[in-house]
Amino acid sequence: MKYYLIAGETSGDMHAASLMAEIKKLDHDASFGYFGGDQMQLQGGVCYQHIKHLAFMGIVPVLLNLNAIRKNMALCRASLLEFQPDMLILVDYPGFNLRIARFAKRHNIRTAYYISPKVWAWKTQRVKLVKQFVDQMYTIFPFETSFYAQHQYPVNYVGNPVFDLIQKEKEREFNTDAFRRSNGLSNNPIVALLAGSRKHEIKALLPVMVKVAAQFPDHQFVVAGAPGIDPDFYLKLFTNNVKFIQQQTYKLLRASEAAIVTSGTATLETALLKVPQVVVYKMGMGRILSLFRKQILKTQFFSLVNLVAEKEVVKEYFQQEVSLLNLKNELKLLLHNKEYRNVMLNEYASMEKKIATGGAARNAAHEIVNSLKS
């Protein structure tokens, strides 16, 4: 069978590559065409466009790159018709992928979506597009099943790929002292700073994280560099009182006493690695956006930890709430209040049980391949 996949970001590239590997185990004649990245290229097939030419996030970057986006869309449509897949597999990246799903429907190409767009959080009107143009939806969070049920759209929950990655990480040997030595870190307790995976997030959040670091002289704060972001971009945003490492986020978390984490997949990774955390997020328009939070954000919480747990497990700060005072006070609790830490860690364990269905990519591959045989 022929499979065409579209992933627009680094995380999508990783998850799509895992899915490709599982499909190959089930379909020995599988061939692939895709928009993707380095991990997908390792699985073989034809890469029609690399993700480094796709990742335009935020209003301003999109407006500045409209011509490139149009060209990518045209290339994707043309290559899709040329490849003529038995199944188009979309991986997150909704702004682009839902438009391609519409195009695929017009040309009678079957479509599966692996890792749902976050329609449950914002832009809920997109659920209408999903229902209209996506034949099969494979979700990775239990709460997504109930959300789609409210909209009369059945989905397949296949487990969580982040859970699978963390389980593999936990199986690897790790020596905290060796990690410290190899990265020039002292013996002081470590606080991890995860400022996001996109430049606008990092620029908005890292400066206040660095200010917090100055309030805890007996701890060392370490910034985790995101994939695809040049280290020089970070170096302009912090001073000598923090350290910087890259491509070692899981190791950093395993060595850390606590973390300040930008909302996203990193909050779930941090929880699964059992690190107490405080979650932050900041967008443009400052206080104005805070006033309209309920109109924009359709869920009570925005961190994945709290969404999966369906209650507040970690403290969330949004927009103007992301202040030096709030972060300093919360971090004091995370570092020095043993009872507070233990309550959070116990809640992590309960949350983990909700997503502990192993083998998300394997489960999705079975569903997709079997659907083509039926």
C-alpha cells in the first residue's frame, strides 16, 4: 500500500516516523511519500518538502511568509495527486492539514488523522472540518474521546506516544553525577527551565524565568534548548547566572529538583519523569487577552497534566500572571515544601495510569493497515 504523511513540526516528524516504522512491520510492501523531517527520512520514501520550510507559527510569521505557505500548499496538492496514496495520514499541524484534508476529500483520497488538532482547547469550529473531511481520527488523550462524542464523531484512542517515549527513557541508565560533570554543572540542586519550542514563546517567557533564577542563589538553573532553535537565540536572553544545554532535555529533567515549563507536550514529559513543575504561557496582546481568556480557551485548564487529570495538579500562570512574584512563590513550595511536592507526585502517578496504554504508534498502525484491508 501507499501512504502519504504530513508532519509540520519536529514533534510531528518524530511521531510520524514511529508510525511509519510500525506500518512497515505490518505492510511489507508499504511505500511512503511525505512532508516531514529527518526522522521520517530515516524510514525511507520520498520527502517532497522538509519541515524546516514549513514551521511558520504565530500571526506575524504567517503573514510574512504567505507566499512560501501558498507554494508549500500547491506542492503538497500536486505531489499528493502524483503519488496517489491509498491513505493520507495527517499528523497534528491543523492549519495546513485540514486544508489538505478538504482537497483529499474532493479527490476521493482516504484520510486518517494521527494526533488530533487541539480543537478541544481553541478554534472548536474546526471540529466541523474534521467531521466533514477526515475519515478516521486516532487520538492520544482519553478526554479527546468524550469531546468528539459530544460532537457525534467517533474516534479511536490509541494511547499516548509521549508515554511510550518516556518509558523508553526510563529504561536507559542515567547517572546524575556524570550528567553534571559532562555539562559543567555544580553540585547545587538543579531547576530546569523549558521555555517552549518556538521563538515567540522563548522570547516571551525566558527573561522572566531568568529573573526567578536570581532569587535562588543556592540552586542552579539550566535552560533546555529546543530542537531547531539556534543556541545564539537563547544567549541573547539570559545572563551568566543560568546554564544552557541542548538535545538533553530528558536527562536534564531526570537530574532536576523542579522545573518551570511552558505549556505544551513538555508539561506531560516533565510529569511522567516525576519532576514537580509550574506551568506558564504567554501570548501577544498582554492583559487584553487575559480578559478574553474564556472566549479563546475552551477548557478550564491549559496544561496537559491538568487536562488529563481533570483537576489542578500543577499551578498554571497565563499572560500577566507570569510574574516574578508568582513564579518565585510557587517555586519555593516546589523546592522546600515536602508535603506539597509529594501531593503533586502522587497526582502524577494517578494521571499516568489514565494514559498508560502502551504502543500508540503500533496501535494506530494496526488500525490504519487493517482499515485498508477491509
